Amino acid sequence: MSQPFANLGLEPTLVETVIKLGFNTPTEVQQQAIPFVLEGRDVLAGAQTGTGKTAAFGLPIIQRLKQQDYSRDPQRNDVLALVLVPTRELAQQVHDNLTAYAAETPLKIVTAYGGTSMNVQTKNLHQGCDILIATPGRLLDHMHCKNITLQRTQTLVLDEADRMLDMGFWPDLKRILSRMSSDRQTLFFSATFDQKIKDIAYKMLRNPAEVQVAAQNATADTVEQMVHPVDKKRKAELLAYLIGSRNWKQVLVFTKTKQGSDALAKELKLDGIKAASINGDKSQGARQKALDDFKAGNVRALIATDVAARGLDIHQLEQVINFDMPFKAEDYIHRIGRTGRAGQKGLAVSLMSRDEIYLLEAIERLLDKKLPQEWLQGYEPSLIEDLEPEHPSRRNSRSSEKRRLKAKLNVHSGRGKRR
């Protein structure tokens, strides 16, 4: 049976704040993690996307800082709590949530990420910063300019920690850790943790409390999943058909490349579907406008790359489409985690061409279950499909497969029989 927030050790003013925000009962990850964070323990927490991980670390951090008896020296540039995130969208989302939780406190919360003005962020930091939410690259920029220091940082949070510990961020992360005191609290939160990531995490944590509120690397039960096999060249046509025939008003679509997201948005517009793309090549202003238009209902389909999978929080989003299957199986969990949030029902549809079968198999191994497949009438995949040579090592086997299929077709049509 769930406990009210007050029973987790949170003080009355914070409890009142979260209730005003509409959260009457803590989620399972909040019930388990909040007491550990309040105790000052290191924590490794795995929970499905949309289960309230931000409040699970944010509320106790706010309380611990609020209870400290200190007066901020305007000449100091210390950050007391640092939240590192992999994307700009997630940085803004976490900042908005923590600002709402800390509304009745004097704490100053600042965000710093690329694609926006350094000058504005510098001004905000110079006015004082108790909690900083930042992407690694922009954080290092501010450290280089001596806008902030991390020597007195008491708590470090890695949100979407599996991505933060991935090779792309690891060099920056090591530089950041080298500037911090080892005498700190470290919190890792993510929806997915493979064993390699956990091994790295445990080297950085001190006797951590491990919180796992669902099967590791699991998807939410509220999300219905379906795979539609289809020829690669007909994916856009099928997507437009699904949106139109099923009257989907708000659809988040994932592609594997930035160029692909832009091209698909243009193609959907030609089909009369209002669409916008969001990817790493666009300025933060353009990304934010596309997201705002999508949330407001001015755009029906938002086409995104995986850079957005870690930071989009769209209230009651019902459909997520994998136009391209993700290269990393773990990204599938983060993608479809954009729907079915906070107990709501959602639908995750994957459009799979023949050359993506191995990607589906990797996802099924990670989830330890088979995903249902359905051929849609009029969009059945052909037995022979021209494939992009993305994996040269597979070309020979593909050619052999094509020859076998052609021979089989010839036999059935009578052309392969001897006269």
C-alpha cells in the first residue's frame, strides 16, 4: 500500500507544494528513493520512464539544501547540487519541475545547455545558483570561464545515467568529476541499466542503495506495442495512412537520422498532415517552437531523432511511432516511454522493413519477450525488396536470400518448371 508524501520524511511545506501540483500519492520509485536520498545515501535507481524520477531525487535535494543554515555570499560561484542530463529538452524539463517543487523556498535553480546564449546563462549563474541542471559540454564551458565551481557541490545527479555513462559523454564526465570533491552524494537515475553501465556506476558510488521498481529494462504495462512489417519505400505512405485513417491528433515519430526527420516532415506535409521536425541540427529556439506547436495542437506529427527521446514530456501523448527501428535496443524503451506516462494508456507502433529484423530481435532479447506483428492490408511487405547496403557483411546472405525467393516464386508461377 502506498504511503503519503508526509510519511517519506518530507517536511509539510514541500508536501503542500506537491499536493498543489496535483500529486497526492507518491509513485513506487519516489517511495523507495526519497528516504535514501534524505539520509544522504548514494542511490542507483532504475524505473520506467514517466514514473516520477525527477521528484524522487528533486524533492529530497530541495529539502536538504533548504534545511542548511547558510547565507549565500554573492562573491562565491559555488553550485551546491548538480544535475547532469544528456539533452537540452531534458535539462529544461528537469529545471521546470524542480522550480515548481522549490516554489516556496529561497533556493535558486539555473539551467545551462548548448544552443542558447552563454551570456544569459552567465548572468543567471552570477546571481547565485544552488541547483544547476546542465548538459556536460555547456557545463565545461562555464567552468572554463570560471562562472561556477564544483568544489562545494554536495550532491551529483546523473539523470538518464545509462546515456551519461555511454562513451559519447564519458570523456566530459571524467573532466567534470575531477573538479568535484569525492566527499559527495551521487545519485544515478535511469529507465535502463545494462551490466556494463552498472559496473561503471558502482565504481563511482559508495555503498549505494539500489532501487529497482520494475523488471530491469522493462516497458510500461500501459503501453500497447505493435510491429507492422512493411517495405522501406512505403513507410511514409503507411505512416500517413495510419495518422489519417485512425484520426490520430498527436503523434510523436522517431527516425534514425537528422536528415530523415526533416525529409519525413516535408513528405507528411505534402500528404496534408501538419508536421514539424526536431533534431540536433536545429537551434534551441527552433526545437522549442516545434515542441510548443506540437503541445498546443498546431502540429499533428512531431518527427524526432533519439536526441529527443530523453527529454520530451508531453501530457497524455497517446501514440509513438518508430518510423525507423533504433540502433540501440535500450533506445526503444526510452522512445516508447514518451507515451503511457503516469499510468495513462499509450500505443507504440514500429514500422519495420526487412533489413531491420535484426534490430527487432535485439529489442526482443532486451525485453525478453516477442513483440506482436501485424501485416496491414494493402501494405503487406513484398517477398523481394531492394535493401540499403547498411551492413556490407550481410550483403552475401541477402543476395542468396533474394535468389532463393526468386526461384521459389518462379516455381509457383510455373516459370521454373521444365518443359
